[in-house]
Amino acid sequence: MLNEGLLSTGAYVDRGEAFRKRNAPLRADFEREFLGTLDKAQALTQVRLKQNPTDQEALYWAGVAHGTRPEFYFALARSYRAAMHEGLQARKYEMQLAHVNPRSADPLLILGIADYAVGSLPWYVKVLLSIAGLHGDRARGIAEMERASQKGHWAREDAKFVLVAVYRREKMYDKALADLQLLAQSYPRNFVVQLETARIHKDRDDWGSAVRVYDALVSKLQSNEAGGSTMPAARILYLAGQAHEHIGEQEKALRLYEQGGALPGDSIDIYRAELAAASLYQRLGRLAEAERNYQRVASVVPDTEEGRAARRALADFH
């Protein structure tokens, strides 16, 4: 999911990756691996629930396994009916857990997500869902997720990360940063937390703080620190370049864009970095370098938004 750009709050806000047409087909074995892992988890929970239908841990993880599948069906497979089915199954297991242990805050993560999601839908969709017994409420959903993040046993950390996305959508930036700070203390090597922190700083128009976060990530990439090999290097270099360009540091931005564009692989962020470098070269009057980058993007990824943008730019050269 990280490689697909979906471990990010930005994927689910406005026109994020979850709502955009895919640039390339899914890797052939991705669905099998992703859903297969969830199937194994589901099978283990079913074994335990057959032995003890009130097994609280099994009920929780059965709900989570079902609750994770909608991300695949909604954002990648574009199968909204399947996403709704899995969401209802997740809710069923968490409702059972809440019945078994009314004092547990863990089921409130999935239940809160459902309440918030349904509460955010247009009124006419809410009317249809109410027939199926689903009555969402955004404020109630946030409150439920907050309780899960504070009092949950298994759900505590996941709830914080989900809340970051919700807080960002609601423009509750101080709360988002507070939860990200707690997550950073628990997981100091988790680069996703740092990327989300930089994103919130940009939302607040605090580009200086965003630059500092990105520079720290770039430094980690370049120093080969532990964990650096798993970081999405092209994405980090591209975003760092954007931040430096925003504060007027054009040469620094160009170096970062070119580093990102020179990386091996087929990540779309490589071509986003090349396209950004081309645009900046063009604005600086370095037309030969701009044309070089535009041509490379247009030829390698012609059927993407980036490829089409490169072709439009090339048309201006002739």
C-alpha cells in the first residue's frame, strides 16, 4: 500500500491517490499477496472464535481484517459494493466485541470510522444507508476514535494514525500534530509519521518547518541510516524539492528533483521529480535542460498525468 501511495492521509483528502485514476495497472501478484495475508489472519480468528465465540482478541482482529479490505476495494479495485460489504462485516464483529465487553474502547476504532464516513456522505446517500440501519455522525465518529486512541488496548496506535487523516480533513491541525508527535515518540524510525508531519506543516502554511522535516529525511536517505533502504526515496526527494522551491531555494530544489529523477525503478514519483525539474528549468530559462526532461517523461510514461503534462509543455517549444 505504501508503494501505491495509500499510506498517507493525503491519499484520502480532496483529489488524493485514492480518488485518482491509476497511472499503471496493479502488480500481478499484489492482490493475491495483500488479500491472502488478510485471509490468513481471518482464518486464525475463525479458529479461535469456534473455540470461544466471546474471544475478545479474535473478535477485534476479525473486524480489523474485514476493515482493512475496503481500502483495497475502494482505492485500487474500484469495487464499491465489495468495499461496503467488507465494511459492514467489520462493523458486525466490532459490535459483537462491544456487546461482550461494553467497557472496551477497541471496537470504537472501526465503529468510529463507520460513523464518521457515513456522517460525511451526502444526505441522499445517508437516507439509503439508514434503510440498512446505518446512521452516521461525524462528531460522534471522531469522539469514538479519540476514545480508542486514548483507552484502546489493540487499537490505540492505529486510531491515532486514522485520526491524523480525519483531523487533517477537518483542518484540526494542532490535534493532528499532537498525535503525530506521540506516534514519533513511539516509532522514531517510522518515516510515514515524518512525511505526515511535513504534510500538516504545509497545510498550515509553515513551509520552514516542512523543509526541516524533509531535510532530515533526505539526510537519512543519504547517510544510509538504519531503515533508510525501505524509505520511498523518489517521493521524499520530490517532496523535499517542492518545499525548497516554495521558499525560493530554486537551486536546492533542482538538485533534489534531479536526484529523484535519476533513481532506478518505475515509481511515478521519479517522473514527477523529472517533470518538476523540467518546469523549474523552463522558468529559469534553461530550455535545453527543460526540453530534455520533458521528452524523457513524455516518452517513458506517456499515458499518465505526468506524461500528458510533459507533452503539453513540449508543444510550447515548437
